[in-house]
Amino acid sequence: MKKERSLSQILFEPKTIDAVAPVSKVVFYLILGLWTLVCLFPLYWLVVTSLKLPIHVNDGPMYLPGIDFKPSLHAWKYIFVDLGNDTLRPYLNTVLVSLASSVIAVVIGSMAGYALTRIAYRPKLGSILLFILTVILMIVAVVRFGLAWQIAVASGLALFILLLTTVGRRFRKSLHNTDIAFFMISQRILPPVAVVIPIYVLFQRFGLLDTHAALVITYVAVNLPIVVWLMRDFFDSVPVDLEESASLDGASRYRIFFTIVLPLAKPGLAATFLLVLILCWNEYLIALFLSTANAQTLPLLVAAQNATRGPQWWYMSVLIIIMVVPVVAITVVLQRFITRGLLIGAVKG
Amino acid sequence: MLVRLKNVSKRFGDVVAVNQLNLEINQGEFLVLLGPSGCGKTTALRMIAGLETADEGDIFIGESRVNEVLPKYRDVAMVFQSYALYPHMTVAQNIGYPLKLRGVKNTERQEAILKTAEQVRLQGFLDRYPKQLSGGQRQRVALARAIVRRPQVFLMDEPLSNLDAKLRGKMRAELKHLQHELAVTTIYVTHDQIEAMTLAERIAIMNQGVLQQVGTPKSVYNDPGNIFVAGFIGSPSMNFLNGELIDGDFITEKCRIQKVGKGSHGDVILGVRPEDMKMVVSGQSHLEAILYSVELTGDQTIVTAKLGDDYFTVREDKEYEEAIDQHVKIWVDASKVFLFESSTGKRIRFN
């Protein structure tokens, strides 16, 4: 028996559970298409603007090169030929600083994250306070009483160890891994602006201003909490059974970490690496303070195009395009690692 | 003896997981640690493996005390309940991993992997990943990884409990055969008393961290040392009845069973196995009860009868038929009953 479907049923009611009614389908694709346009238009606008002469930009919106205006490569020529090394240097700086910072942060941070999920730490609250107290004493001794810092540090440490072995035994209240993890993430509560001047003074003292090292050190420090926090979650999802099994099979702790845990946390590693890389790549404020010429990064070069003659949109567009391309490429490469289901088959039937 | 536990205790906070455990396992023996969940059997196994440290007591493997020895130096292999296969390695890599860590050369390793895979019938699956295998095959990979390096002791933590009933029966037979073939000392943890009875040379029964009884399957079934062992071993489990022992007769308000022991003993609990009772229509009977349920399992019928607040299970043959809620009479084989002290649960013996 064939059941008749009325026109409205055919248009609005799906045939089966998984199917979508024709009208809904059309609506979905319209919305998706519209959203795709919204997302891609800025990129298109960048490309178009990079091909415009200043006069075209000032003449109001023009959308289609070749029809609305005559495309020109003058901006590309300026950035690549006229600026030449002045483009290349910031570019290499950005690549170098971002990659180095992300790699170091992910390596150190994932190890810390792993330790926080698998080893139970019980630092005594009293000992921590004691340490802070001795550090304050040291600072006061140096700043206020003009003590040589070497002597202050040595005697401060000696005092701390002495107190720890005598009074320290009495401390009862201790912190747990979650407290340590929270302490780490709490470092991100403070906006970087608040500490950018102390950081500047610090690197000035060390003579590291306008060097890669200063940027890398700062980026690693700023991003470590994020890495630790994210990786902790990924390591948590690796069954402890696997590690216990490996330890019975004869693997050492480091071996377990590098041959069992890390391969299984690959999606997390890739995602975290990508996040940190993008954060470093686009970072502006700290770079503004710590670099002037030699270590200048791309975001600063882009901002520099907003010169006395007003924003030079055509140059900015070219710079932004070449700045975006590598990140997109790396994302595409790493995307295949960011998959789910890597742990299927590890435990249970 | 190969593995020896001497006064071993382990606490987790205020909970005593294992309490003064003394146990000796002989070379080549298949010993099953049996008990309800939370009885400390897995903790005991993990202490032998070195995954937990004992708070008190000594653990010996062979001649040496291993309390402080790292797991990898104990020469034991463990099969986990969850299998714990490395999902990013193929079957061959999984099996070969312990050998690789011990620096066995590649050609030798491949040989050993092949041989072991044959023993557990996984030859055709060496290039697959764990996620491409069925539950039973994963179980076999875990087993192969344990046997590939010929350890002194196998430790197995409920290895069959994730399999479905049919496969479990099959794997049980395979496991028993394999252990016989390899003749490696095996300590096997389970809460399933059928598994324990069928696999073990000796069973060690634990409850609340305390070892209750150690013996062959036959002896723990036929000669339980206390009421816990009596009730835990056997399916359906033993029937219990509170009463008094007076002049060798067991007496309650509702029944009297003659000549179950000697002398008088105040409050006692009588235990009788379902197969040592019989439903009778006429003639001598000990209990009069109301039929509660009749379950045909195929080769036999499990009959449950209700007397006051007590339920009795009787094993009858497959022909038994009776309507529920009928009054029935039950005969008890007085020569096969067990008596326990009410207060301590200890077995009362008469010779």
C-alpha cells in the first residue's frame, strides 16, 4: 500500500529520522553560505586592497579588480623590493620566536602537566610561606641595607634550609596537586599590561632588550600555565592501566612518558602547540616593549604602516596576507593530528 | 614456595585493604584469590606486582624480599582487567614491547612474537591495531604480551570479566590449558567463584582484607572453615537457618533436624547446600514451607521456598513441577549439614 504524502509534508517533513526536509535543507545551506561569505570576505578584502592604489582606496568601496579599478602590484613591490630586508627580518623574527617559544612551552608544560596528573605532591603550606619570607628578607637586606646580593642570597638560603629542617617539621597543613595547578593558571589572571613595565626593566638590567631571547623567555613564561592546564586534561584521559602495564613490561618513567603517554596525547599536543603558536605569532604588546629593531616582529611592522600620512591600508594588506599564510599552513598540517578516538582499543572490550 | 607473603598489610587512609595477609604460592601453581569486591584481593595482587607498596610485612618472590624492588625488576607479568593494550601499536608491537624494553634483538624478537601469537592463536592479526580486534582477541593480545617473556609469575586481575558469558567459558578453558602448557606460577584474582573453582589448584578466599581459608576447590567447597566461605562458595549458595543445638539435634521454633552433631551449643547457624535438600511429598520431612519460585535452568530446577522470613533454595532435577504458593515439604540430609557459631561464624566440628 502506497501512502500519499501531501505537498506540505513533502516539503516540510523529513522521510526518516536522519533525513532533513527539502525546505529546511535549503534554509540550512543559505545560512551556511551566508556565514561562509561573512568569514571569507575580510580575507578577500585584504587581497583586493593589496592590489589597489591609494587613490582607489580613498575613492570609496570598489570590489572587483579589473572592473571597478585597475589592479596594481605597487604595494607588493614596496613590501618585497623597496623594504626588502626590513620585511624579511621581522618575518624571520616572528617565525623563530613563535616556533621556539611554542616548542619550549609545550615540552616543559606537558612534562609539568603529566607530573601533576600522576605524582601526588604535598608541599607544606608553612614551608612555602617560609620561603617567601626569606626572599622578602633578602630583598630588604639588599635594597635597604646595601648588602651585596651574593651574600644576601647565600645567607638567605642557609637561613631557609636551617628553618625548614628545624621548624619545618612541625608544619601540618599541606597543599595538593589541584592547588599547584590553580596557582599556575592564576598567573594568567593578571593581564600582561600590568607587568609589562617590570618585565621591561628586568630585561634592561640583563641587557637583553631587543633580543630574541627576551621575547622567547617572556612568551614561554606567559604561555606555560595554558599548556600545563590543557595538557593536564589530556593526560588525565590516558588510562593509568596502560602506564602500570608498561612499568611491569620494564619501562622507566621517562620511557613511559615518551613512548606511551605522549603518542596518545598527540591530539592534545597538536591543539595546544597550535594555540600557543598563534598567541605568540600575533602578540603585540610585549613585543612592542621588548623589541625595537633587531628583534622586531610582524605585528609591529603592520602597526608601523599606520604612519604620519595616515594608515597605509595597501601595505598593511600585503603584510597581513603574508603573515596569515604560514599559520594557516601549519593549522592544515596539524589538523590531521587533532582527531578523536586515539584511545579506542586501549581498555575494555 | 615461589611467592610468599608474610604479615602483609595495606591501608588506604582509614580503610584497611589487606590485613596481616600470610600466603604461600608454590612453583608452577595456579592460585586463585577469590572474594567479593573490595575484599583486598586486587590490592594484594598489586603489591606482589609492585604497583602498591606494603605498609607492613614482607613479600618474597623466589628467595629475595621484593618490598622495595621496582615492578620491572620483579620478573612478573600482569594481565589487567581492562587489557591495557597500547592503542598506538600493532598487535605484534604490543606483544614485542616487553622484549624490546629488555633489549632483545629484532630477529629474536620477531621469532618470539610469532611463537607466542601461535600459542594464543593470533597469527593472522599481527599487523592489526587493538581497535580492530574483538574483545576476545584483545584479551589474547594481553595474554600474549604477558607470556612472551617467560616471567617467573603471572598475575591476572579479573582478566575475563569484560567478556560475554559464552566467550568467558571458552577463554577459561584456554587459559587453564595455557597455564598447564607453560607451567608458570599464576596468581589469578576474581570475584567469580565458578571461575575460581574451575581454574584453581588452590583457592584463597578473602573478605574485608582478611584471608578466610586456603585450599583446593574441593576442600573449600566440602569443608568450609567458616560461614563466610560456606556462603560465598557454591551457586546457588548455601542455605542458612538460625537455631540451637540441643543434645545433637538442631532445633528452631519451626523445625527440628535430628542428629546433626553432638552435645549442646546454644545459638548456632545451620548451613545446608541446595543439593543436600529434597522436596518430598510424603514420608519424613524437616521443613514445611511455601513454594516461592521454580526456575528451570535446563539440566536442573532451582526451587525456592519461603519459611517465615527465610528463603531456602533446593536443587531438584529437571522433572520437578509444582505450582507457586503451594505448601511443600523439604527433607534435609542431616549427614551433610554444617554448623557454625552464631557469634563468630566459626565452623563447629565434632571430631
